[in-house]
Amino acid sequence: LLIVGWGMGFLEVETSGSLGTLSESISLWIAIDPHLLLYAFLPVLLFGDAMSIVWHDFHRTAAQCIVLAGPGVLIGTALMYVV
């Protein structure tokens, strides 16, 4: 899929936008706000993964998740402040 996207982008640049409807579509996707894609697709992907998680795996890794989400974020923030 990545290679197909590169190929379409290459065609768009090399033909200077003379691909008709395809060029219009590529121009619309280039102009889209990246945050819109994040807000539109991330909740759906997280929900899908959350519904398919095995309880045993969640219970086994819950402590690690809490450590990374709590103090890990604070330590990372402090290190970014120092750097």
C-alpha cells in the first residue's frame, strides 16, 4: 500500500496534475488536516483492539501499563524539560 501511494504521488508530480479525477482526489487528500485522520481513525482502532484483548494478557500486563502511564509520563516530561 505504501508503494502504491508512492507511485500515485510520483504520477501526480510527474504529470503536473493532469490525471483528471485522480489528481483532484490526490489534491484533496494532500490538503486534509492530519489531526482529522487521527481523531477519526484512532478511537475506532483502539476500541477494536480493546474488544479483542484476552483478559489473561490484560491482567498480566496491567501493572506495566500503569507504571508507564503514570510515572513514566512524568519522568519523560521532566527529561524533555531538562533537554
